[in-house]
Amino acid sequence: MTAKKGDWVRIHSVILTAAQRTGSLPEDTRATDIQMWTKGFLLDEAAALGDEVTVETYIGRHQSGTLTQIEPFYDHNYGKCVPELLYIGRSLRADLKEYEAQRKEEGQDER
């Protein structure tokens, strides 16, 4: 897939390699690169996935990195449906309506 100038894309770059990180970090942290993923509008005329490109972020910054995604989107979710949770809102509204009616019968102000 090829992106053209102006397309919304996602890039990846390494900010600091493991060798460049400070020695005062825990060993597992120190052994890991600091990476950055950025989205922006492609400034190059055209590019394919894996190409080194420059983008302009939404707020106008210019960043360079490896093109990883063209027209990126969110693909996370909140898991499978939990049927028990589907009726909580309806049940609560019914309980509140019953409570308000009961208070009104007793002559108490609703608020």
C-alpha cells in the first residue's frame, strides 16, 4: 500500500537506543529502547510501508520516522458483552421512579 503527500499516517522512531540510556535505570528498563509512535500528514510525495518519511503532526510539528500505518485507526475494544450489565440502567431508573412516587405519596418534597 502506498501513501501520497497529505495522507494521514503513523510513523515509528527510536528516541534513545538501549545503549544511549542512563546507567542509573533498572536493568530491564535500561535494556529497552525508548520508542515513539506519531501520527501526522505525510510531507513526502509518496511512500510505502517501511519507508523513512517526515510528517507534520496535527499541531504543526515535523517528525521523521518509519512509516508503519496509512490512515491509522483505533482498534481497541472493551471486551465481550456482559449481559448482567445491560439492564442496570433500566433497573435503576425503575427503582428511582418507584422511590420518587413513594416520597410523593408520603407528602415529602421530591428534592
